[in-house]
Amino acid sequence: MLISTSGLILIAGGGVTGLTTAICLLKNGYRDVLVLAKLLPGDLTTEYTSPWAGAAMVTAAEPNDIRLQEMDMHSIKEFERLANTEADAHVMHCPGVQYVQAPNGGMSPDEDVYWARKLYSNFKVIPKEKLVSKTDYGYTFDSCKTLLLIFSSLLCY
Ligand SMILES: Cc1cc2nc3c(=O)[nH]c(=O)nc-3n(C[C@H](O)[C@H](O)[C@H](O)COP(=O)(O)OP(=O)(O)OC[C@H]3O[C@@H](n4cnc5c(N)ncnc54)[C@H](O)[C@@H]3O)c2cc1C
């Protein structure tokens, strides 16, 4: 669907969702973009999630959730492209670690709990003796995170 770049676009919410949408619109030629929000960068309350986020690309897909895994694979490719080629996107590489408590107290033999090896680079399984107590498996990997400077980049437009 084509939307005219000349009309007013109103975005509800000044968190990472609203501000990323606003940045994308501004970068694509839309000039009349208004963000309407109760809370904005600089505010710190528990009603406003974005300032507290680690802002890392970490999958929450279950081993059998192929659809979400594919979405996450597209997302991480885009994060890596931004980290490698677009300095003003404020995305950087970062190391990650994930410890998982398997549902129902155990790992199912027919599920590949390490499916995320397809997603991340430098993926390494954490040996059982090095796991945090009460977790069933874990791994380390390289991922990407956004910097909260994304907020200040919006203010430059
Ligand atoms: C400690 C922590 C760590 C996290 N780490 C990660 C991570 O590593 N990776 C990751 O992907 N996610 C992470 N998350 C989750 C992520 O932070 C949220 O999914 C994301 O910030 C949500 O952004 P948002 O823009 O949708 O909402 P918010 O940042 O909550 O913004 C909501 C906006 O809507 C406005 N608003 C709401 N209702 C109204 C209203 N009625 N009138 C006017 N304005 C209104 C608010 O004022 C605000 O501007 C983390 C979350 C927490 C708490």
C-alpha cells in the first residue's frame, strides 16, 4: 500500500517501537511525522519500558517454533548489516550468554535445544559443570545490541 509522504503521520508512543517507526518514516522521505506520547526519552518510570531494556538481539523462540526462528534469523541478519555498515543506526556487536531452565524439568530428546547455533555466530555450548544452578543448558554467542542513543538520533531530524 502506498501512503502519501505529504500527509501528517501520527505515531502513538515514544518508546523504541514508536521512535524506530518515526526514524524509518523520516529516512524514507516522510517529513510530517508527529510522535504523541505521555513518556519520552529522559523519563524514567516503570510504565516506560525502553529506557530499561538491554536492547540486545536475543531469541525467545522455542526449539519447535520454526516461524519465530525464521523471523529471528531475518532480524539478526539486519542487525548485523546495521552494525557493520551503518554507523548512525547505533547498533553494535556484543557477546551474549543464555541459560535455560527446560520446561517440565528436562530436555526433550526430539527437540534441538541448541537450534540457535544457526542464528548466532561464535556459538558455544556451556559444559554442564559450568551451568548456573537450576538451569538445564546454556550457550554463549555473539549478537548485536542497539544503543539507547537511538533516541538522540531521532532528535537530529
Ligand atoms: C530490564 C529489561 C531488559 C530488556 N531487555 C531486552 C533486550 O535485551 N532485548 C529486547 O528485544 N527487549 C528487551 N526488553 C523488552 C523491551 O524493552 C520492550 O519490548 C520494548 O522496550 C517495548 O518498547 P515499546 O516502544 O513498545 O514500549 P515502551 O518503551 O513502554 O513505550 C511505550 C510508549 O507509549 C506511551 N504510552 C502508552 N500508553 C499511553 C497513553 N495512554 N497515552 C499516551 N502515551 C502512552 C508511553 O508514554 C511510551 O512513550 C527488556 C525489558 C526490560 C524491562
